[in-house]
Amino acid sequence: MILAVPGIEDNFLTLTLFLQNLSNALANGAVYALMALTVVMIYKTTGHLNFAQGEMAMFTTFLVFVLAVEHGFPVWLAIVIVVLVAMFVGAAFERILIQPLENRSVLAPVILTLGLLFILNGSAATIWGTQPRTPIPAPFPGGLDDKIDIITDRVPNFFITYKALGVWVSVGLLVLLINLLLQRTKLGLGYRAVAANAESALIVGIPVKRMLMLGWALAAGIGAVAGAIIAQYRNVLDFNFMGAVLLFGFAAACLGGFDSIKGAVVGGLLVGIIETFAPALFTFVGNELSLVMVLLVILIVLYFRPQGLFGSKRVERV
């Protein structure tokens, strides 16, 4: 119970509104961090940006829909199955299509991933149609606006949904698992060695090509989890639902640093905060121009720190 004190009602409402906007901003930021993680996992080892990452996550989310909704699989079992399939396909894609083009042209992988973006987008529209699909697989409990009562009862006009809490927990667990893999296993040691210097890693016997495949496999697996979570959080599942998310995910990775896992998370949260609070602080901006404000902040950061907030500065010998 909150006691009403004369004279502080307006301040209380202002504080409550701020906390609600901050909660929404951090939830949106966690969504962008999920996509930024997929971008970073590939860029760390290959130096390439996968522009099809959003469509890959979209396609795997439809596969979760098929298993969970149309065939009755438990949602998390469906997600696990799809993650394994996505990791295999991601590794195969890197080995069969990306590796042969590595030394031919700098733009070849970029054009290839852009082509894959349109192929996956068109294939999803052809297979599942252009209309939003329902019901959306729900990895976390709660309906569209199911709030956590223990918070709502104590702070009126302020709420956190189970979906938002699920996004935060998912980001935390994924970062923890990635760090455990990279810091506590031989596989992770090889991955970090290739990310640091592929030529030196090859000299000491580390299978560089397998590590490159691992980067794509991890990104595809994380993207499969992210797609299912984002579909429930945003309550939409259609062939275009990941487009804007990937754009903000790229912005988050750019802000935090394309080769930093920590930077992907921090960058995602910062992008979510800027997107939410910029229209409130600058009324002339409006929600439609929030992305412009995000990009403006990123340009300012990159002007002073080109590698991003947490990215490694590339050293070249001359």
C-alpha cells in the first residue's frame, strides 16, 4: 500500500512515468541486444556482417510455429530442436557459400548475405503467406498484457510484464552461456584465438575453418532463440517482423563495438533508452524519427571512438 502525501502526487506520477518508460526502454534494448549478439558472433571471427541474420531468425521462428502450434510440441522443446537445426544450417552455409568467396572479393559475402535475405523473406511469404500468424508461440507465461502482480499491487500505474522479464532473463543467460563457452572450454579458446589473429592460430594448429563455422553456427542458434522471444514480446509473427529489429541490432552492435559481446548488450540497452526517451525529451522528434536520433548518437560516438564503446582498436603494422 502506498500512502498519499499531499503535494507529491504530481512528482509521484512523474517518477512512475519515468520508471515505466525506463522499463519499456530496457525491454526493447534487451531485444536489440539479442540481435546485436548474433551480429557480433560472426563479425568477431570473419570480419563480415550477415545482413540476412534477421530473416534467418524470422524463418526459424516460423519453424517453431509449425512444431509448437501446428504439431503440438512443447514450445521450449520446439525451440531446442529448431536451434540445433539452425546451428547446422548456419555452419553449412558458412562452409559451402561463404568460405569459397572469402578471397575473391570483399563485397562477395555482403552481396551473398543480401541475396539470402531476399530469398528467405520471399520463401517465408510463399510458404506461410503474408498475413500475421496466430497464435504466436509463447516461450514465457502470460498473455498480451499479463503483468507481474507483485509489482503492480505495490506501485500503481507501474507494471512489468512476464514477456519483458523473460527477455531480460534470456539475454542474461545467453551472455553467461557464451562467456562460459568462450572462457572455460578448449573450443572457446580456439574461437578466441581465431578472433584475435587467424594467421597465428593456423600456425599453432587451430582449425581456423571450423572456428569460422562455429561463429556462424552460434549466431544462427542465438538468432533462433531471439526470433521466438521477440515474436512473443512484440506479439507479431509475419515475414517482415524482424526487419526493424535487425536494423536496431546493427545500430547496437555499432555503438557497443562489432567485436565485443559486452558491447552488444550495453549498446542494445543504450539504443532502447535513446529510442524511448529521445521523443519525450525532444518533442519535435516524435516516435517516427527516434531511429534518426539513435543514429545521430552513434555517429557522435564513432567520431570520437571509431571502434565503438567497447570494441578493440585495430592495430596495423606499416
